[in-house]
Amino acid sequence: MKFEPKSDTYKKKVKESFERQEFMKLINAQLIDVRPGYCEIHVPYHSSLTQQHGFFHAGIISTIADNAAGYAGFSLMEENSSVLTVEFKINLMAPGDGELLIGKSNVLKNGRTLTICTSEVFISKNGVEKLCAAAQLTLIELKNSSDQK
Amino acid sequence: MKFEPKSDTYKKKVKESFERQEFMKLINAQLIDVRPGYCEIHVPYHSSLTQQHGFFHAGIISTIADNAAGYAGFSLMEENSSVLTVEFKINLMAPGDGELLIGKSNVLKNGRTLTICTSEVFISKNGVEKLCAAAQLTLIELKNSSDQK
Amino acid sequence: MKFEPKSDTYKKKVKESFERQEFMKLINAQLIDVRPGYCEIHVPYHSSLTQQHGFFHAGIISTIADNAAGYAGFSLMEENSSVLTVEFKINLMAPGDGELLIGKSNVLKNGRTLTICTSEVFISKNGVEKLCAAAQLTLIELKNSSDQK
Amino acid sequence: MKFEPKSDTYKKKVKESFERQEFMKLINAQLIDVRPGYCEIHVPYHSSLTQQHGFFHAGIISTIADNAAGYAGFSLMEENSSVLTVEFKINLMAPGDGELLIGKSNVLKNGRTLTICTSEVFISKNGVEKLCAAAQLTLIELKNSSDQK
């Protein structure tokens, strides 16, 4: 699907919001790509991000599925809007066993109030990517609401 | 609902598994309570866990909703089983604006293969608790499967 | 939780809306109870409502989980609002093997725009009720929008 | 994705199971296509299938999202297996305002025990198709279990 951004500054807006998220720094998440209705976030492996088997924790997988969707949706929102996740559902399909987690999200529907996205999270091991999780998310656009503290 | 654990060592099993999760250390999550079919996890506020408004990141809220459920379910599984989250759905109902995040999960159904849980996450601010998120989760019990690396 | 209805006529409004749903007639669904933030719907067994094993079809179970939530939420909305389901998630936990399906829904949060509900569906067999499904739903209130064709 | 069926008779198995579902007859649902990991079901408009605005009821939309997924998954299961929906999540994105409801489902992952599918439901009005709903579903394969009463 092809979307038109409502704001010229959508990339800058997403980038600055991402940078304001301290949690992204903690897990060393990187904003790789933002286009209208699309966002991609990577997280390199680090032992501090793991569950009991030494793989990426489901919490990290969910975090980037959610965050990629939030910014895919945010890219289509108005200049003075902020975004919140209303809810999401995620299926964890393969262990996060690899050196890089790749979250990609696409907007499915950009409504006046609500935006629906799907996210896929891939795990890359020795350069081979595998589908690790799939999510479906609902965002709400808060008009005239600041994205800052 | 009242559940009978299948293993005498369920508390020890949960505690040791929780301690093997490096990500729990990173976010300073604390295992507060484990009973048959119930688990409670707390995360004190820290600026490194925040989103753009300075509140707990949805990824942290989701992480403890999922982890509390995983261990509520694990408490009812057999001695030599390990547990995986199949999927979950979470509604984020209030911002994580407070000094302590409290995740509580109860098993709704403990089947032979699948276990269904509900989790509630509360945010405590100045000692007042507010419902922040509600989740519904599906776990799978992997028999004769190690919980370690 | 205790909710205050915003409209005196909430019961009448729900009852009339329910009666306008032709599909409720087709499956012989009965609106049993409406209170502020609560709704209960029953569907007696009929062979036309079954899946391949002769039990209530998951589609019927989902239908009453959704409809009970829709009307639990609608009971709290303004006089001139209509309601739509944004999304729902349902876990099917036991076969719909019995003579009566009972859907009960409670509002968890009644926000300005969005309302979150949980529904439980019970199957009654020889007078014994069993939890058959649990759902979590998001509704949207459309202000100044007719509930009719 | 390309899947190999485990049974030569997968089409016959799906067709016969579909025909055993009395509820499919009640709503006049038609099994349009079955391929390995894919299923398509149509429901023509009828006033008995409507909600209060005269559109297809969300219960019908959910029913075909679920049933298309169930048979997409069933097409990949073993000869003597039966299938159950564990859970699903659906976003309703546009009203079911049209003359034909089209449910299409694809298997995302076919595991040993669990199968994950995505379903899309389109509404066709005057020959124009519009995305009406998107769902994500988890199925369980019950080995050596009859698909009949």
C-alpha cells in the first residue's frame, strides 16, 4: 500500500521521538528506516537482552514489534499529533536465537482516529533471516498533543 | 481458581528460571510472589525504561505482563518441562506514569499442552495503584525440555 | 467496578439496538441482562449452529463474546452515540458442547473515545456451567451517530 | 510461502469437514478454494446476517476469518488429525457494507503442534473489494482425532 504523509517533517518527527525514548538507548535499538506508513528497527544481540535460554527475550521482540508499528503509524499523522498504542497481539513463532533482531512494520489502515499496523520481527543468524514473530496493532492519534514531556 | 502444582519444587524452579533471564536484571525486575497459578513481578521506575513522555515504555509493560504469565503458568507445569509464550494480546489503558510497575498474572486454564493466563499491570504513583494494562496469553508446555541454555 | 450511565434510557437503547440485529434473530440469541457496564446474552443449542463435531460453532461463541461486549460498552455511552467494535481477541478453551451458551461481558475501562471490555462465554451442559471462551475487546464510541440504518 | 500437504486427500478432507458444519449452511457460506496452506470462503449478503445498520454482522465477519484459517491450516495437517482454533484476534476496519463477504486465509507457520494463520476479509460492493477485517489466528493439530461426531 502507498501512503501520503500529512507532514513534510515526518522523518524528523519520528527520528526525534525515537531519540527521546530512553529505553531504546538501553537496549541499543537502531532506527534503520522510516517511510510513509513503514518503519524498521534493529536490535543487535547482547547478553543483557536474553531470557533463560540465552535468546532474545520475548519482551524485546514485543518492544520492537510495537515500536516499529508506533513509528510506522506516526509517520502518517499530523504535524501536531502524538501517538499511543491502544493494544497489540503478537505470535512468537521461533526463538530469538541469532545476532540481530529486525522489526518491520507496515500500516494496514490509517483512519482519522485509529491506525492499524502489522509488524514482523525477523531473527538473523549467520546472515540468514527467519520469521520470529508477527503482530497486529491498533494505534490512536492524539491531535494537538505533544510528543514530549 | 485454585490449582495444585504438579511439582514440589515449583517455587524454586520459577525463581531459578527468573534469575537466568538477564533481561530481568537489566530492567531491575523483581519476582515478588509465586503461588500455584499466580505470579507477581515489580519494576521500579528508572529513566532508562521510558518512552518519549518519560513514562514506562510499553515494551516494559508488555514484558512484565508476559513474564508474570509465563511464570504463573510455569508454576503448574511438570518438573522437567519448560515453557514458551505462544502469543499474547495486551490493551494499554493508562500511561505508565508512576514510580512502580506491578504485574500480576493468573492462570485461567491449565491444559495438557496449552495454558491460558490473564495479566494485569498496575502503575503505582504516590502509593495509588491504577490499572495500566490487561493482557490475555497462551503458553505452551514443552515436556522433557530444559529451561537452561 | 461500578459505572454510572450517561443516559437514563441506556436499557431501552441497548434493547432496541439488539432487536435491530437480524443476525441475533437468526441464531435465536436472547438479551438476558443489561446493567451499566455489563451485558449478558444467551443462545440455546440448535443443530443449525454447529461445527463438524456437533458443538456450538466458534463463530457463534465469538459472536456472543463480541455482542455482549458491544452492549456492555454501549450501556455507558451518550444518548446520541453509536458503537463499533474496533478489535477483539478470543481464546477458545473448551468445546461448545452443551445446551446453552452464556455470554457475559464487563467494561474494564470506559474512556472518552475507546472502551475496553472483557467477555466470558460459558457452556451449560446438564445444568453445569463451564468456561468455554474468554475475550478482550476494544470498542469505539461514535458521537452523534445513529444506531439505525 | 509454499507448503507441501502431508496428505493426498487434503482437499476432500477439508470439503467434507466444511459440509459437516451446519452453521455454514445456515449462513450460506461457500468454500471457494482450498490449496496447501490457503483457503477462501464467501458469504453472499442476506438480511438475516446483519447488525443494526443493515451491514454484515461482526460475528459473520469473524466466523469466516476463523473458518478460512481453520481450513487453511487443516489442509496441511496429517490424514488422521483434526483441528481446533486455540485463539484469534481480529481488527474490524470497515463496515461489512456490500453484497459479498470474502474470507482468505494463509498459513504463516505450520508447526508440529501449532499452526499460525493470517486471514483477510474483504467486502465487495458493486464489484469493488475493500479490506474489511484482518485477523491473526493460532490453531492446534489434534493427532489421531476424528473430525466427525
